[in-house]
Amino acid sequence: MFSQKDKVQIQQRGSRLEVVEGQIENFRKGFPFLKIDDAATTGNGIIQLDEKGIAESGERFEQGMAAGIEPLKFVPASGAASRMFKALFEALEDCKKTDNPDETLIKNASARQFLVNKEKFAFFSDLEKVAGKNDEKKNCRSWIEYLLNEKGLNYGSLPKGLLKFHKYAEGERTPFEEHLVEGAHYAKDNQNVVRLHFTVSPEHLQAFQEILERVKETYEKELNVTFDVSFSQQKPSTDTIAVDLNNEPFREPDGSLLFRPGGHGALIENLNDLDADIIFIKNIDNVVPDHLKEPTIVYKKALAGVLLKFQEIIFRYQKRLNERDAVALESAFLAEAANFLENTLNVKPPENQYYTEKEELYYYLKEKYNRPLRVCGMVKNEGEAGGGPFFSQNPDGTTSLQIVESSQIDPESVQQQNILQNATHFNPVDLVCGVKNYKGEKYNLTEFTDPATGFISKKSKDGKELKAQELPGLWNGAMSNWNTLFVEVPVETFNPVKTVNDLLREQHL
């Protein structure tokens, strides 16, 4: 299948031949659907904190920070904002088919909403400058073209992190800046150092660095912190090979293999390169202006406090199991550890699996406790598309809490679809991660993924259809073998910007 020239190309990308061959096999076999046993709901897999619990968890987090725990905030920020403007791009295409483009745009609901409210957007002053205040030729079509295209702001090609989202008296802020400010309120250590890491595309790295250089000193003075900001790019070795519709390697005109980015699941490699005691993960577009940040800050600290509480218990079990002291094989200890694993961490043993031998149960528990821990905020589902919290069956026969996308569930199974429909909560991507063991040693996060949870989609290049493969999602299969806790968080903490007109919502004005 692969020539010597192909093998050299694969090697130069930092990948391995057996990995690429495995990706080809995935195309041929397809990825299996996950089997879910139940939806996680409040009191059944989802922890609900009352006012006292929120305060206690926040205090536990503050005490941990004072004691020297090192936090870090991780923000995937490499994705292009083009989907934000999908409706506007489509409206421009419709304009090409008519002699009256302005009338066509006004009839398009998304375009009309944008045009009528354009002065309300934080980027309007920039848009007006590039459009020209006295340009008599300026019309509905040109406003949108100046927003999206290279002759104007080029927003259609930039990542979300570089777009101006919010207005302030002193100026406008991008989501990148909002994450700096937000991070200063919960991701600072006892020396007031705020560590943040952003994954960005190589072509936009300089733009992010320029914003940081421009605002860093101002925000540090205003917030009494020091920012330690780092960047990384998705590694070429995590790109996946593309195939044609016959599952043969898709080739460029020069005969070389086509590789495509492996999706956000590839960022597990970037996450694995970081060293911190607690890592907060949040999407780049889920930010709000300062006057609405308080609920997010309160619940971020609460989620971290929950992690510290349960991590302390897990560490005790880890120490006893790993060091195999005199108590490790006692029936009472094994029963206690098994009970916590099954009823608190919600990791159930394989059906009809009974550990009659102490040694057998010991090794099972040791394996399940020696894993990273994540606490995931979950919001009540109000119709948002995307993944949610479920009890899912794993390849080893166990059942555990997983974030599952609807596309991973068999659409032909009435029973599975009924469980999906009964889901009450939604994944807003609000994670706090503990990536070290009881000795303070960092886990190799790439060892805790489920490779069988990838995605296959149809794309095209140069007019030819192809199939692309995404790696297991960062908070889906890439974290499949982590211990997981779900905690309900209020919808006020979830304010994503999926379309440009979402910036007209009260949460962003």
C-alpha cells in the first residue's frame, strides 16, 4: 500500500507506519458505536452542590492554592471562526445569483439581523474604518464583505480568539483577553502568578503574541498578578491520513499522501506536555464581560474544590494499593475501596464479574485507582447540540461516566435513542483535571485514551471527495480511561459564541 517514498513522508511527519496503517483499518471497519446504559442525572452520576457545598468547595480550593498547589488554565484556541459566519458566507453566495444583492441580503434572516445591529458589535469601529466612513458605494453587501474578506477585517479566516467580542469604556476585548482576565481570578498560585496555555495555529501565533505584548502590563497592574502565558501548536504527528471513497490513501497531484488535522482530540498530546497540579480546561468562545464573570469564577473554584476533596481520598487508596502495605489485602480495606470506586466514582465492574480472590480484586482496584481524575461541569440541557453525561460501557467490560456525543450512539437502536432522549444535562466543556498521582508524578495522558472512539466524516479537496478521520475527542475518548465526576453548574456559566449574531445576546453586550 505504501511505497518507500510514502514511508519517508510518514516518518518525516513524526508519525509511525503502524499508526497510519491502523488509521486505514479504521476507515475500512468504521468505529463502533458506544453503548450507554443510562443518562447521568442529578443524584445519579451528577453531583449537585447546595450553597454550603459551593462555599466549602471554594474554600478548600483557596486553601489548596495557599498551600502551594500550582494551577494552570488550558484553552484550545486554534479553530477558525469560519463557522461563526457560515450564514453570512451563504448570503454572499446568494448575492452572486441576483441583480439586487442588497434586497437578497435583507431577506436573509441572519444577514438582516447582522446588518440592522452592526453598530452594536464590539468590532464595528474597526469595520467602519476599513469600510471607509465616506464611501458612497458602501452597501449591505460591502459591509459583510469588509467583515469577512482580506480587504477588510478578514474575520472569516481568523480564529475566534482574535475577534473582538466585548465593548468596554477603555476599548474592546478579544476572547483571548477575556481568558487572561478570567484566569486571574482562579488560576493564580500563591505568588500571584497566572499560568495559561493556548493552543494556536502556527500562522496566527504572532497575532496572539502581539495582543499579549500590548495588554499584558495593563492587566497585570490592574489585577495585581503576573501572567505566564505559553502557546503550542497541534503536532503534525497527530494528523490523520485521508482516504478516497474506496478507503485507499488520498493522494495530492504530486502523488504525496494527504494528512489532515486530527481534531481537538489531538490536543491530548499538548495537554500531556504541561506540568501543573490542577488544569482548568475551557473553550475559547465561552467568555463573558467582567460584570457577568462572578458565577463562572465561583463555580470554577467549586469544581476545583471538589477535585481536591476526592483526589485526597483517591490518593490514600493509591498509596496503600501501590505500596501494598499490610492492610492492602485485608478484606475490609478491599471492600471499602471497591465501594468507593463503584458508588462514588461510578466505575462498575463487568457484569456478572465477581472477584472471589483477594489478589484478583486488589489488582483490579490498583488499575482503576491509578488514573487521572477530572471533574466536569454539566449544565441542564436547554436544547444545545453536542455531548452529554452518560454511564457508558468500556472495552474492558466496565461501566463508567463518560461524555458522549450523540453521533457516537447507534441511531438504529430504539433503546439507545431512548436513553439519549432522557438525558437532562449538556457538556459545556468546563473541566478541572488532576493529572498527577499521590507521589506528585505526572501521568502519561496518552495511555488513558480509547482509540476506538474516533470519528469519520466526508470532505472534499480540489473537487474530489475524501474521507477524513478525527482522533477521539479531547474530553470524549481521549479521556475515556480517566476517573470522572460530574457536577451541575448553572447555565449562566455557559455562554458560547457559535454564530456572529450570538454576540447580540445580552450576555455579550
